[in-house]
Amino acid sequence: MKMKNKVISIFSMALCLGIAACQDATEIRPVCGTLDSPLSTPSELDTYIFPQSEVQMYPDHAIMKDTMNAVSVWRIGDWKGETAEEYGIVVVKNGLPTVLPNIRNTRQPNAFYDSATGDLWLSASAMEGTGVHVEQLLLIRFAEDSAFVAATADPYDLQELCCQQMTYSTAGEQITFYLKQEPVTTVTNSVTDMGGFDDEAIWIGEQLSYDLNDKQPRVSITPGLKFVTGLVLTYDDMPTFTADVVMSEAGELTINDLLLKE
């Protein structure tokens, strides 16, 4: 009888420990994407070649000027006598302008010319609004008398690549982020009047921009926090992640070394 009671006690203790372990287990969840589909189509990236006399470029419209390589990028100033607003980028090589009429020129577009490869990288706004800053990356190359869009990194594709690597968990007001299942940072939420975290608390896709200060473009992406109440994501206290963006000759998109941005 004593042996039987001892066995039951050991079994009961093991069961309690198992239940406690389950209760303490951290639930790691995938992040969600705010973008449902790609933001651009090939027709929206059509280019037009115009004589220099028909495209007026003003000094305050310059985005990038590389005088040594005779390459420059401009916000469109005057196109056939009509002032363009919000849309229109002009790429000039050796004095010959090519117009990208459907590319936004707001929110400070950026460009970098790689003289070693002859590639021009351009980042421009794809979606904007209150709390929303989404950029598109374009790889521009040059023919004999014009420029053309060789490849693009659509924000939706970048979002999906990051979603494959990023997960999170919550504990009280703390949020821990994981990259490839490894914890990288924990932040504490300071918003206390929104009814707590939603069941799908972390979303990415509304804050996505590029750093073109080097030969290798880098994307920066900031997750947003969704609460039970409220229709918009909150970015208070949220970290930013960054990764190299690589586009192959065939236009295949990959990201390398996704990590926490210091």
C-alpha cells in the first residue's frame, strides 16, 4: 500500500509539473502583413523618352547628381508646358532624359549610381499617409539613348520575405521579437488606454523604406502594434529591422542578414 501511494504521489507531482510547464510556455506567433497584393504593375513603370527641350529641370528639383559619370535624377519640373505634382521622375544620362511618369516624387525619393556596374538604384514612395510610409525600390539601367526599369522590389514581396523570418511573443506589456526563431529584442508597450493587444498584435508593411548610401540597398521595416480598440497601427516603442536587398538578373528578389537595426 505504501509503495502504491508513493507511485501515485510521484505521478501526481509529474502531472502538476507538466501542467505548470504548459502554462508557462511562450506562444510564438507569426507577424501579419498589411499589404494584400503587389502595389505596382509593369504598365505603371513605362518610360518615355523626350527631347531635352520638352522636359525642364530646375536646381531645386534634383534628387541626385553625379557629374563625374554624367548621371542625374530629378523630380519632374515642367513636362510639355504642364507642371507635374506628386508624380514624375526624370533620369538623365549624358544629357538624354527619360521620364518615369507614374513614379511618385513626394516623400524625398533617393537615388544611388554605382559606377562599377552602371546600375542606378531609385527608391520612391509607393504608398503614403498618416502613419504610412511605404517605398518601392527600382533598379534602372541604361541603353544607348535612354534609361529603363530593369527590375523592381515591390513592397508586398519585401513584406512577405520578412514575414517568413519574423515572429513574436507577448507577456504582459512586453513584446519579444524573434528572427528565424531566435529572440533578438524585447520592448515594453507604453500605450495603456487601447484595451490591450489584439490577438494578431504585430503587423508589418506600412513602414518600409530604403537606405541607398552604399552599393548594396538595404530595406528598413518597422512593425506596428494592433490593439483591441483603434483602427490604425501604433508604432510607439517598436524596433526597426533591416536587411540587404538582392535582385538577380532574372528579377528574383531575396533579402540577406535580416537583423535588428541599431
